[in-house]
Amino acid sequence: MDAQQLIKETQEVLKIGELRKKIKDNNFLHYPESDEYRSIVSLDKNKLQYCFVGGGFVKSIDITDQDFLNDVDKGNIKFVHEVPPQFEIINVFHDHWNDQYIRAYVNLRHRWNGWFCPLVELSQIKRFNTIQKHNGCKEDTDLFKIINDNQISIIDFNDKEEIIIDSEDFNFFKHHNGKKIKLFDISLGWTWSGERIEK
């Protein structure tokens, strides 16, 4: 092996070492062009596993893959410690709802397997129940029980156990003039679709 080849291989080993450290020191992959984030699940040997922020199916990539290394070098993929939230009010719905929806706050950068994770006010829980009944969904697994202004529940479809959901106070500065609002997290691992509200 000549000196040039040895230098090249040494540089590659050092580069992979630096990359491993970056992955270890951070929690997310960031794709600046699309402004998308992915959670780093693990790094086993050269296999980097990642998924949507919020969870879901895990994908993997070989960190020695030249295309991946090129994307890191060009800044097309960055490693970051935190994902800045990007909350917005959108219409969320299930496919069987036939153009009906509820309004929800969602973090556009936090999804479960690509699906939205809605935070809703109590009025939207009532609307959810109305839409479900209108679409023939009347089981305890289909409807929320409103316990009081701060608590709702629903029966889990698989375990048939009651899930209690407590409200949380949120302060969205660009909405409600900075006042705290009470929201319920009804993501529940459900397949929530969403559309931005036309302004």
C-alpha cells in the first residue's frame, strides 16, 4: 500500500470516528432543505437507526455509505440535540369522517409514524364525539367520556382498559395573546390526518 492510499484510509477512519461522536452527542437528524427532523434511535457498528420524531417505524442507513457521507459534508444532513417546536392550528380528521374535522394544535415537527399528534380544547372533544356518532361510531372505544373540565377518558380498543387523559396548560405566544389554554393530548397512537387552515 502506497503512502497516498494509507493517508486516504486514515482520513476515512478519522471521519467515521468524528461522525460516530456527532451521532452519540446528538438526538436528531435535521434535513435543512425540507426542514424535517428524525429521531436517532441507535447506532450499532455502522448501522444508524432513526424514525419520525414522536416514534413509529424505524429505518436504518450505513454511516459509511458514500452518499450519506456526502450529504453530511454538504450540510444536507445535520445532527442536532433538540428539535425546535413549530406549533400550528390545523384541521385533523380520520378518513371515515367524510370532510368533517376538529381543530387542533399540532407540533408540525413531532409526529407518530408520520401521523399528527393533536392537542385539543374540550369543545373539540365534544365535536369529536358528535362526528363519531354521526358516522355510526357509538362504542366506548369510539367516544370520549368527559369526566370534568380537566379530565377525559376513553376505553382502549385493544386492552379494553380505561385511558384517563388529564388536560395540560399550554402557552402559545402567537395564539390567544399569550394566555394559557387547557388542552388534551388525544394522539393515542391513532392515525390522525391533517390539513392546514386556509387563511
